[in-house]
Amino acid sequence: MADAARARKVADRIKTLIAAGLGSIIKDPDLGFVTITDVRVTNDLQHASVFYTVFGDDAQRAKTTYLLEENRGKLRSHVGKNLGIRLTPSLEFIADAIPETAAHLEDLLREARERDAAVAAAAAGATHAGDADPYRHDDEPADDEDDDEDDVAPVSADADAQIRDTQTSDTDRA
């Protein structure tokens, strides 16, 4: 079992070899403008996943995918001859979704900028619904009209006696 650092080095070397030899191994003019974006190798160096992108429309991508699959054995032989390790890993070509994901993210960012601009335009002429500072401060004089004593209901003598009786009966139980 190889370590992860060696697997990364082998993956980088495979990426370089495939990118350099792609045009000379696949001599088909229908091969699109291919970019090898990443290669991931398992830690045991038995399998390599090659990620690629193709510049062009869907028909160009389909034709390039077909050509890569058809010439997978030739590309594996090329990697095996130039890699210098005992076992040549099997190759799996995977179309990378980076361009589609990047386009989607750009659309989302554009939409967010438009919404931010709309909110900023709506907030430009807005005023507070109430006072600018709705909180009371110590340095302001208190209003005499809003005394808290007026809000408290008077307690009757009977209610006061009932409260005292309840408190004394609770202390007797303890």
C-alpha cells in the first residue's frame, strides 16, 4: 500500500503525460479542445480517475468523450511506458463539471447583485417608521402623564388579609 504523498506525485505525473501526449496519440481531427483538469489516483496506485473539460458544444463533448474511451488503452500504454512504476493504473475518463458549475455560480452572483441593488434603491429614500431612537435615556425628563403608580390596581383589605393567611399557613407547614 503506497502512501498518499506518492499517489499525489503519480497523479501529477499522469496528468502531465496525458495532457502532453493526447494530440499525438489520438490523431482524430474531431478531438475537441481538451483540458485535463485533475487526476486522482487511489493509494494503491491501481486506478486513476482523469477529469477533463472540452471547449465547445454538446456534440463536440460527446465526440471527444467517445474518442477518449476508444483510445483509453493507447493512453494507458503511453502512461505506463513513461511513468516508470511496476504497475500501470487503469484509466477512467470523467467529464469535469467545472464550467457548468462556474456558469451557475456566476448566474447566482449576478442575481444577488441585482437584488442588493434593488434593496439599496428602496432603502435610499426610506425613513424610520417611528422615532429615530425609540429608547428612553436617563438625561431626558420623565413624563408625569405616564406614572407607573396609576397602572397598579389598589389591593382591598380582604385580599391583603388572605395573602397574610396564606403566608402564615405555609410557614406553619414547614
